Amino acid sequence: MSSTAIAFSIGNLYIRWYGILISLALALGIYLAYRESKREALDDDQMINILLAVIPSAIIGARLYYVIFNWSSYAADWTRVFRTWEGGLAIHGGIIAGILACWLMTHRKEPGFLRWADLFSPSLAIGQAIGRWGNFFNQEAYGYPTNLPWAMYIDGAYRHPTFLYESLWDILTFIISIKLLRRPHRRGSVFAVYLIVYSIGRFFIETFRTDSLMVGFLRTAMIVSIICIAAGIIIIYYNRKSPLLDFRTPQINRRGNNKS
């Protein structure tokens, strides 16, 4: 564990930057989702119930994904699987598990899964942007050595700061998602754009990383990124004729009667 990982200590209790940043990412994401749900007059209780399922599912999924594709690092001491404060949360695992949990909570209700997925997409993007800095403090998720002016000194060499690349790309994804969410849009389009934009950036950023999870000779993140891009395109195509949702003007009894 890098010496930069510890933010401060209280006696024998060490508070790590990774945990602080993940907590901040969750808090900001929840606040943003709550604010946007108010703007769209969605049911607060339903949103809370969804988040109570999505957040723990995403954390567990992110950890399981990382452990499964990096099992050689844990086989000798399986108790390390539970040491999440040391890092090792794969965002793709969290996204997959979170999507599944959200779908299970919403697919037979109104508003349905795609409406909630739209709402949560900006929160997910900004949460990722913040969480990536946990990788910096843990000295992980970095790239190959380089002499570029913005290289960071990590693990004995100046390297591509791939966590910074992705954090900046996540901010761009957030800006695009939140602007689209607040404009007239078709159901599922915000979620689809999030999948496409984030995955395009992740695909190319992954080529700089030294610690990619692998399936044979293929980088797992690149495979998942291609699948996500395809999924986003499919969602846009099949919803291209659905009505536009517009929450810029007040609607009478919108909370009870909106079935979009």
C-alpha cells in the first residue's frame, strides 16, 4: 500500500483517501439524483428503494469483477478479497451489477427501468470522476512510462496518469448526460449516450494502462466497452420513435400520472 493512501489516523484506525473519495462520490451522486428526481416529480420513496438495492449491488459487483479477473493475486490469501479499502473495485463490474439491480427493482413498475437509468446516468458519471482519484492515492490504475509534460511520477517512473485521463473523460460524460437529461429527450437516450460516450473514452484509455484485467490476450475493459457501445446504439434505435420527455415546464399532477 502506498504511503499516500492514508489520509489521517485516529489511534490505530487509518482513514484512507480511497474510502473518503468513494464516499464523496456516492454522496454527490445521491444528491444529484435526488435533485433531478425532484425536478421530474418522481417518487422519492421509489428512488430511495432503488438506491438501497443499487449501491450495495454495485460495490459487491465491482469487487467480484475485479477479484474474478485477478484471482491469481488473491488465491494465496482469500481473506484479501474483503479488504476493499486497499483498492480493487472494477467500475465495469459495478455498472453491470448496478444495472441489474435497478432493472430488477423497476422493470414491472412505472416509471420503468430506462427512465430511472436516464436519471442516474449523470450521477454515475460524476461519481466515477471523483472515485478515479482514489486510484491516484493508492498508486494504481496508471499507465506506461512516458516523457510527456503531464506525466506523473508513480511507482518509480513518470507515467501516463490514466486515472486522470478517465476522470476528465468522466466529467465530459457527466456534462453531456446532465445537459441531455434537462432537455427534451426520448426515454433511455441519456443512459444510452452515457454508455456510448463513457465506453469510447474507456476503450482508448485502456490501451495506456499497465494493469488491465485480461481474458486471454484481450483486455477485459475493451471487450465490455464494445458491448456497452453496442447496447447504447440498440437502445437509441429501438426508442427512436418514442415520445419526447420534457420536464422544463410544470405539468399538472405529474407525479401521479406520468407513465413514461
